[in-house]
Amino acid sequence: MDVDEYRKFWNKIVCFVDEFNRNSNIILNPPKYKSIVANAYYAGLVEYLTNKNGIRNPDWVFERKYYLNEPFFPSGVRRFELRVLSMLESPIEFKSRNIFIGENTFSRC
């Protein structure tokens, strides 16, 4: 996922979180992005939000296709030190999917 794709995707993620806060039933349907990274990220986010809010995870979240073989770091995380920090801070719901983000990524959630 290049920088522009990630920015567009991030806008969708922010809208999804806002919608989830109004209606948690939106998690019932699996993602339909063209990107396997976006689908895995979405699944990690759903698992993160449901765990945080004490809601049962939908079964689709744990399907193998929502886990990445290669590590993913957001486009702004290029320096080795930032990558290591992301690997340490990333919530388990993302880390288990090989997605590494900062601990404050969802601080507004």
C-alpha cells in the first residue's frame, strides 16, 4: 500500500470507527477491500474495538486470510527505531496479523 492509498484508507478507517461508536452492528460484515493489507487491518481494527468494548468478535475476524505473511508498517514508519517501537507498541490484535502501528494510533477511539 503506497502513501496515497494509505491516506485514503486511513480516512475510511476514521469513518468506520465513528460509525462503530454509533452502531456496533457494522462489524458483522467482513471487509471487501482489494488490498489484503487493508482487509487484515480492518479485521485487526474490528477485533481491537470489540475487545476494548466487551463485544463478541464476529467469526470472520479470525479467518486466515486476514493475517499477513509479510510485516506491514504505515508509510510514515521508515526509520529502524520507529519500526522497532511500533513492533513493541502495536496492539496484539494487529501484531498477531503482522501489522505494526503506534500505541496512540487509535487514541481517539
